Amino acid sequence: MPLLRKAGDAPKRSLWQRIKDVALADVNVLARGGVKAGSIENLEELLLEADFGVPVTLRLVDDVKRLALRGDVKTEAEFLGALRSGITSALRSGTADTALNLDTERPTVIVVIGVNGAGKTTFIAKLAARLRKQGKRVVLAAADTFRAGAIDQLKVWAGRVGADFIGGQPGGDPAAVAFDAIDAATTRGADVVIIDTAGRLHTSDSLMDELKKVVRVVRKRRPDAPHETLLVLDGTIGQNAVAQAKTFSAAVPITGLVVTKVDGTAKGGIVVAVHEAIDAPVKFLGTGEKAEDLELFDAEAFAREVLEG
């Protein structure tokens, strides 16, 4: 299933098709080693509309112009290849290890953060299901004590995927739940503990302080933890995802990104823009509501998909 379109949707014009129509109206200009100024402006506009953000867009356009002037881009296929290569390079630049860090000493501690509605709890369930299929014992910790419903929701998911569950009382101390979960995971010989946190608004200083406390307490219980702090972002909210990522990364070190709902948006460039903004690798894409709708991130495959659909 294409990453950027829901199953059953009518085919939509891909980004590449729109680039060909608008930015490459006269592809023969490329063959003569030049690029029309209007075509470049149109290319910039299309990439910005696809949420690549200004820094990545300017770099991609500059690369295409440079290659065209050198005579390395003369055909549509070469132009497509240059864009695909540029997007792949952007995703592989800086901190780009997409592998989930599972510590050799049990338990691996994973803290999951993000705002309400991003799909955080569903991602935790999907990740737990994946780890359970790998034969690992998993503990889910409901440190989102802000909402009683969040505790119940995670407990239900734990039962469905066969994970252990640790939860506190509504309104209780989230950091205490995290601490207890690591203790329980250690006692039970669990491989991984995944800590859910409140779906805090990234503009709330008090809730961000609470998040910092959770991470501090995790480190007190185990100095090398958390082994992963994964930020879950809604892929449909455009450049707001960049603002969220910057605020969260200013509060706690983020080791990886999870972008959800990419099956419902044609603006997949936001994945590249967020990676560029905070230099954290994209580790997973959420592509649906089912437990199996979680894709390990592959930069080259994503670059191809975001362009060609």
C-alpha cells in the first residue's frame, strides 16, 4: 500500500506528475544545460506546498540547478533521479540511524512523547505488538495520569497485544509510574518497558516540566536510560509538526521520530522537514489503524514514495 494514500482512495496526481506539468513544461531546456527561472520558481513552490520546508527546498532546487548546468540532468528520468537522491540524502544526513536501540542489558526503556491526537497510544500498541512477535516480553506503563481514559486505553491495548501493564491512579505522579514500571520490568525479566506520557500541549510549560521530571526519574532508576525517547508527530499538520518537534527537543533529548497518519496526506515532505529541524532520525511511519500498520523507515523507499506516490 502506498505510504501516502489510504487504501481505496482514488489515485491522485503524484508530486512528480505535478512537477513535470508545472516545472518541466519544456524539458528540452534541461537538455541544453539550462533551467528556466520560472520553472525553478514553480519547483520551489511545489516542494514548499508538499511541506519540505524552506531549508530542504532551497537545497534540493540548488542541487538540481547545479546538476543541470553541469549537464548531468538532461531528461525527465535524470531530473526525477536527482530529486529522489536529494531527498534520500537529506534524510540520511546528520543523525540518521533508523534502528531501534534495544539495550543488551534488560530492560530497554523507551519513553514515548507527543501531543494529544498524534496517535501516540496507538503507536505504543503497534510497537509492543511488533516486539511481542519478536518473542520479547514487554511492559506498558501508563504514565499519562492526566486522563483516566488514557490509562484504561493503554490497559486494553496491553491485553490485546499480550504485554504486561503498570498503571497509577488518575492524577497521580507520572514519574512514580515510570519508576515502578522499570522496577516491575526488572523483577519480571521483561525485555522492554514502554512508557506512555501525557499528550501534553507543546506550549504548556508545566507539562513540559513534568516530562523532564519523568526522564530524570527514569535516569535515577537506570542511569543509561531512557534508551529511546520517541516523539510521535501527526503527519497531517504540516509545519506545525516542526514547531512541536523543536519545543519537545528543547525539553528532552529526542532519539527518534515517529510520523503517523502519513497514509492520509499527500504532504510527505514534512517527514524530511522535521528531521532537518531537530537532527533526529525518523524510525517509524504509522500508515493506518491496525496493529500491523507500522512501517520501519527506509529513506530511499520513502523518497521514491513521496515523489511518485
